Amino acid sequence: MSCGPLLRRWRLLRGESQLDFALAADTSARHLSFLETGRAQNEPFLAAGFAPAFRHAPDLAAPRNVRLAEALRLVLKAQHPNVARFR
């Protein structure tokens, strides 16, 4: 998953509109929309060090990723206690 859909997913999990999220990020709702849909280039994410570590999202249910899934749960719970929900 590229940065745009991840950004949208995170925004929706927080229950924020594009306008609210864009205002908090000091950008326009239009630019945020372009980022989320991929119409805008995502090079700024890469330049800021947010390069994807994996080509595909790891299967968090796989036995080999148990520690990764637990670490993600802890991080999300610490930052956003109402959002940390994994299947």
C-alpha cells in the first residue's frame, strides 16, 4: 500500500474529515485529497524518510510476525488508544 491510502486510512481511523486533517497539517484539503488518491506525487514522503520498508504489508497474523504485530499494537495504543484495533 502506498503512502496516500495509508494516510487516508489513518485519517479515517481518527475520525477526521479531510478539511480538519488538512488544517492540522497546515495544508489544503485539496492537496490532502490529491495525496490520498495518488494524484499528487508522494516524493515528499520519501524525502522525509518515510520510504516503505516492505513492498507489501506484512501478514500480521503469520506466526513469524507475532512480535511485529504486538509492537504495532503497543505503539498505536500509546498514541491513539481509541484506534488500536487489529483483527
